[in-house]
Amino acid sequence: MENVRRYRALASLCRQQAAYRPLQNWELLGQAEHFEYLAEIALKAHFDACNAQREEDGIAAWETPAAA
């Protein structure tokens, strides 16, 4: 999860710099999009690992309550 925070912080910095550097804004916005993509991949990997661990422990990923 630490990598997700870092990637999103870097994306935010790129977007802030793009606001102040109009000649480089497309490049900076592209970098921001790339960091958001990396954050998405890292977040998906984290939740996939959590769900895999739950399945190994015999706990269903999505449990629904029994009907009364």
C-alpha cells in the first residue's frame, strides 16, 4: 500500500507542476497518468494477494448472510 501512496503523490506533484509549466503540461500530465496507472496496478495486486490469502484460509471472498 505504501507504493500506492507514493505513486499517487507523484501523480499529484506532476499535475501541480503542469499547472505552473504550460510549455511542459502535456508531458507532466502524461507522467501523472502513468503514475496513476502504476498505483492502480499496485492496488489490484494488493487486493488480489489479500483475496488469495483469504481463500487459502477457507474464507470466501464475498460472504452473504443466510436468509432468515
